[in-house]
Amino acid sequence: MTTDASVVTDIPQNVPEGFEPHFRKSPLTEPWEPLYAKKTDKAVVIGLRLARPHTNGRGLIHGGLIAALADNAMGYSCAQATGWRTTFVTISLAVDFVGTANIGQWLAVESDVIKTGSTICFAQCLIKADDMTIARANGTFRVVPKKET
């Protein structure tokens, strides 16, 4: 079984309008590249074209990918809601899987910040494959002031 980067490029990368290469890289998400992001007035939406590295043994999108991207999108949305002045760490994350997705579909993680305060941020999101909801998630995040450098 091969999972090199060439597998990802075999999938058409037509990216919906407004999405740009994701502004934040991490070792966890590196094998899932290319990832895209779109900043709206209220949230950061994460998107990607599903490919083999995103699937489980049955060839369907992996629940761990959904959970990780939901966590990222909600955390970034909380950061945007506070003007990027603070960072956030996850306290709790819950995901409900209500559908599935296949290779080639566009996956979008659309967040909504419910409330942010001085110590806690609450957010939720819908995970959609070609505009069909396949999961929903909610998260609670702890506010961590940025360290002065």
C-alpha cells in the first residue's frame, strides 16, 4: 500500500472559490496536504479534496481525520474571534458521524463560535462532503495568552 504524496495529486484539486492554501502547517496534518482555508467574518473554514491518505481500510473518509480537522477549524475560529491575540487548547471535543464521504469529494469543515470569554471558548461545526453534512462536532477550548517574545 502506497501513501506517498503522488496519490493526493491523482485527485482533481479544483478548489472552491475563496479557499487558499492553509496558513498553518503541522506535523499531524502534513500527510493530508494539500489543505485549504477560507477566513470569513466569523470563522475559519478548512477544506480539502479527499484522497486515499484520508481514508480508512474500507476506502471511506476516516473518522480521525474528521475529528482532527474539526478540532483545528474550531480552535482557529476561536482565535479569529479574539483577534488572534490568544491561543487555545482543546478541553473537550465531541463528534457525531451522520454520513460518509468518498475519494474525490470536497470536504469542508464549517465552524461557528458560540461564545468566547476570558478563559473558555465554545464552538461547533458541520463537516460537509460536497455540501452534504456527514458529521457535526462541538468543542470547548481553554484560552491561553500568547507569550511575549
